Amino acid sequence: MVQIILALLAIAAAIYAVKVAVLLIILVGLIFRTRTTVSILVMLGAWALLGRYPVAGIALIALVAFVTIKRALASKDGDNLPDKPSD
């Protein structure tokens, strides 16, 4: 019985350690790679929205695609990558 309790405590500690590690990875990502981390978090949020409310998720993805295409067509040099510094 003691071994079962210790095994459950070890599993709970491992789950807690993974949650803390994910939180720290997000925090470090926000400090050093802000734009990429925010993009990933928005993408995961859109994925969750798509799973929970498909119509709203599809509308959000269509809106982002429309804005992205419009910005790409409006650029003069045709290369407006997010990581490229603007002149």
C-alpha cells in the first residue's frame, strides 16, 4: 500500500514539474523571442477556439489570412517577413 501511495506521489510530482517547466519555457520565450512566442500562443488559442467553437475559429483564421494576404500585396518589395527589419 505504501508503494502505491509513493508511486502516486511521484506521478503527481512529475506532472507538477512538467507544468512548471512549460510555464518557465513560455516565460523565457516571452523574454527572448517575444514575437515568435506570442505567435505560437495565438496559434494555440486559435486551435482551441476552432475545437470548441468551429465557426468562430474558422472566421478568425479567415480574418488573419485576409489581413496577411492584404499586407503582402500592399508591400512594395514583396518581402515583408516578420523577422526582417523594416527600412
